[in-house]
Amino acid sequence: MQESENQALYWDKHRIPVNITIIFSLVVVGFGIVQMTQGMQGNISPEILIILGLMVGAYSWLKTPKVYVIYPDALIVAYGKPRRKVIYFSDISEIDMRQGHSPDRLRVLKTNGRREAVVAKDPEAFHDQLQQALNAYRGQNTQISNGQSSNGPAEFYDNTEN
């Protein structure tokens, strides 16, 4: 992103505000610590419980999105503190808004064939804002095959009717 485009256009939090998996992993770690300090032995050793609880907690922290932010040229998915994923608009082939109440209604389809589910609190509003930002980006950056700029509107396939 260029420095002139560092202002966020829209953002939304993840649909589920509390990461329950981290809470369960901390409970497992706590149970392992209690077993270790009390000298209790179960089917699984306390050290294994502590290690597994910490590993599951770290994995959940790094893999569960916290915030989705739309910039003029990219969508940023912010995970746990050190991790974020930048999806540039040039890498997006289409936005798929599925009907129904599935948790991953909004999907960003990339040009390499991969999909990124956006599980925002308000998927309809996020879809509208992302669609507007993507259309604005493509309107500014359309290129004809000979390298000249196009003044016409950018073509974009929106699959919201399905």
C-alpha cells in the first residue's frame, strides 16, 4: 500500500467476540498444573496436559481472526498480535456472498484459486463496503492488454444473486 492510501475505509470485528478455544485450552493447562501440584496422576500425565493446552491456545491465538479492515487497495485480516494477512485487491478474483445463515457467508476468492472466509459481525455491510472499495480500485487500475489505461468501468463479477 502507498502511504497516501493508509487510511482505513471500513472495519468490522470477528463474529464471535470471545475465543472459546483459548479459554478451554487455559482450563486444560490449569487442570494440568493442579494435577502436578497435588501429585495426582491420571491417564494423561500433567506435563502432557500443560503442553497440549499451551499448543492449542497458541494455535487458536494465531489462526482466529480478530478484525477485518478494508483499505483502498487491500483487505487486511488481523489475527493474534504478531500476525496479519494482507489480501491485495489485485489478487482478488471475486467476492462470493452466499445466502443463508452459514458462518462463512462472505468469501473472498483469490486469483490463485484459494478462498478466504470473512466472518464479520455484519456480513452484508462488510460485503457492500468491500464491493465499493474493490470497484473503486478496479476503476482506477484497469489496464487493457496493450498497457493503456481504460476509462470505462471495471468489470467485476458479483455472485450475490445465487
